[in-house]
Amino acid sequence: MQPTQGKRAAMYRWFGVGKMPPEVRATLESPILVEEGVRMTFRRNFTTGHRTRLGAVRLESGALAVLTGRVVIAFRGAVIDGTVVTDGSRAAGQLQIAPDTLEVTVDVGAFEGLGSGTLQILCKWPLSDAAREALPASGALHLVPCPRLTRMP
């Protein structure tokens, strides 16, 4: 075992870093995949009326849930809840699935009236075949607004 894996496991066990909040887990009906302690990269490149983050990158540990046509990612008090767009309407997010990663890109302008730029969340976790079938390889997402994403330190 590598030292970083041991630290991650201890932080996960002792402090709940990377766990799905119980109130979020309660909203998941028939999940195909729920994983906690998922390695993530959080890239911020945005400006809003109160904050600017240009090129900021953080390594995170979070929770990932995949349902039919829906993705939920939770980390550090923020919850990204996205539903796949099927009617061609405008969406605030974009989903990309690669062999061992799931990526969600958020358009900050869709949530912040004076904001522009993007937030990118890259979950490094191998998805099961059932989880891959529940989501398109790429597509637009309707997102539930989460102001915490642009206010994180």
C-alpha cells in the first residue's frame, strides 16, 4: 500500500472525507452505482461578482452516484446533481465519460448572474457496464444550482 492511499483511507474512515451526505443519499432512488472516497480533480476557471479563480486546480475525495439518466457528485459540502438532457433544451452542464473517468463541466454563467467561465470535475473511477449503459458517453446536463461551487476556498 502506498502512503497516500493509507492517508486517504484514514481521512475517509475518521473524518468522513469523500462520503455521500445522508440527506443526498436519501434522494437516490434505485442507484446503479454509489461509490465513496472517489479521487477527483476540481478545476476552476471563472469570474463572478465576488470571486475570481483562474486556473485553480484541487485534488479532492468525494462520492459519486450514477442513476439512469442522472449523475450525483458530492464533495466538501457541494452537491452536483445533473440530469441528462433529452429534449434539446439549453443546459448548464456537459457530461463526458472515458474508460476510467467521468467528467462534468459546469457553465458558471448559468448559475451566477454576473459570472462567466467553467468548473470541471473529473472523477477517476472505473464505471461498471451497467453504469455506462445508464448514461450517454457525452451529452448535456440540467444541473441543480449549487452556489457552494463558486464560494469554495
